[in-house]
Amino acid sequence: MNIEIGILGLPLSGKTTVFNALTSGKADTTSRSPEAKAHIGVAKVPDPRIKVLSDLFKSAKQVPVEIGYIDIGAQVKTPAKEKGIAGELLNQLSKTDALINVVRAFKEESVPHPTGSIDVKRDIAAMNLELAFSDIAIIERRLERIESSMKGAKAADRQTALREQELLLKIKAELEKEIPIREMGLEAGEMKALSNYQFLTAKPLLIVVNISEDQLPQAGAMEAELNKEYARPRCGVITLCGKLEMELAQMNDADRAAFRADFGIKESALERTIKLSYELLGLITFLTTGPDETRAWTVPFGTPAPKAAGKIHSDLERGFIRAEVISYEDMVKCGTMAEAKKKGLLRLEGKEYVIKEGDIVTFLFNV
């Protein structure tokens, strides 16, 4: 599995419904237990390029990218009731690559909002504060350990500890101003120093506003307005009707397409969520193809060819010689590798080449 995304939300936000919509799952959406177990599901990333290439190369197998979604089991309480996220919930969240915060915008008399009213901006702020509290709690515990360790530390160890202490104090001060780590503009070295902590506000965040069917005509305007306020590097907002998308996820392709047309929904929840998740994570897709299989792979934007080869197998990175590369668009126009070579569109690239979105690559190596 390439990517893992955690789904969280305040009580009765519909996060399990959104989980089912994304994974075509059938997890129980009626449980109100605060200690409910996490639901884990996998979604195959829709990519029509895979079938096109598979048909061209008569591939025996088609392998799309998979995204793992974890519907966090325990309910996240509001900051007024509890300061920070702890225990198993924190462990689940810390292992993910990105977070989805499901925020309720739908009105349902049979399922009243825990606070008694619907307020999207209030609930976004509440969850942001909850995530910040969690990071601050981790920092405070670490600062206590650093202070204790420096008492009998050697000079070199003491300097290392002081640098860590200085960085953590700097981050804590910004978090207390409600600035998440992803927005602090930290240098690459600072981010690397923090990587072991798995801070929640450092992760890309997708805010999913869960609307009702009645709100679908206003979905675009609502999304645009919220993005004006909340869209940042590695943070964005989308609207979707979780209940409707969950029902659609259980239909066959023909019925699903007809239903979407009736409601004016152009893209599925999965497609829209994946598209924005990719952008927030800074990911691109490259492809490999041949008679055995056509497969999609994800790598971070800016990945050099040897590192991309290592995504497939460590031997390919270790013994990398060069890469044969052609863009997906050029491959479709040519129809065959022979024609691509004839037209000079199949290129030989070396170790410095940076993989681009939609590249079709054959790695040449020698171990």
C-alpha cells in the first residue's frame, strides 16, 4: 500500500459514512460508542490510463495505486472537554500520511448535533485546536525529558539537546498562536529533525464538509467560500454528500453514472478526495507497462529516476543505469514502442532525470 490517510471528526459528523463512500465499505454508521474500533479499508485509485496502456500492450494484469483509509474508531472530543488527543487514537493518527477532518454541515433532526447547532467554521476551529493541543502535549513531555537529561550530559550531548529544545520551544510558541506546523515555513533540516515525532499539525489536512442532498445545489459556492478562508499549502476543503456517496458506492457502474447525472455530480467522492489528497501530499503518478502487467506508482514531486526505480525494487535503484521514458500522451499517439522510437519520443534519461506526472518508464539496471 502506498498511502494511508486517517479520517477523524467530531461526534456525529458522519466520518464513518464518508469512510464507506471512499472505500465502498459497509461499516456500521449507527454506533455511538466512544470506544468504537477503527475501520480500515482500501480504495483503488481510479486511473483510466492503466486500461488504455493495458489494451495497447496486451497486459495480463492491471494494478492501480491503492490508498488505505482508517476511520479512527474513538470519538474525538471537543477541546472544552479534553485537552489533546491521547492513547490508541493518537497512535492510529500518527502513523498516517495525511488526515481528513469530516465536518458536519447537514441538518438531521433524528441525529442532533452534540452542541445543539450546525456551525461549520466553529467545528473546523475546534478540530484544529484539538490537533494543536495534541502536538503541544507531545512537545511539553519531550521538553521535560530534555531538561532532565541535560543535568549530567556531556558537552556534545548537551549542545544537541539545546538545539532540540530551542526548536521545540519555537514550534510550541507558534502552535499556541493556533498556527499549525505545516504553515510555519520551517526549513528542510528542521522538518527532518521533527519527522520522528509525527506531529499531527505537520500532516497534510483535507477538510471534508459533509452536506445533505438538499445542499448539493449550493455545494460549489460553499466550497469556494470555505477555501478562501482555509485553503493553505497542504490544506484544502471539499464538500460532499456522504450519505449519497455511500449509497452510490454500493451500485454498479451503470446505475452509479445515471444517478450522478440526475444529481449533477461529475466526479465521485473518491476521485475528488484522491485528487486533492495527491496535491496536498505533493504526489505524482508514473506508470510501467508490458505484457505481464500495467501498473501505476506514486512518488513525491521532484523524485529523481533512481529513487523512483527504488519504489519498484531496491535492486533497481542500487544498479540503476538509465531510464527509457515516454509521456503517456506520446505513447497513446504512437501506439507502439517501435513507433515511439522511430519518432524519437522514447528518451534515454540518466540519474539526474526527475520523474514527471504520467511518465511511462522502463528502468535499465545492473546489479
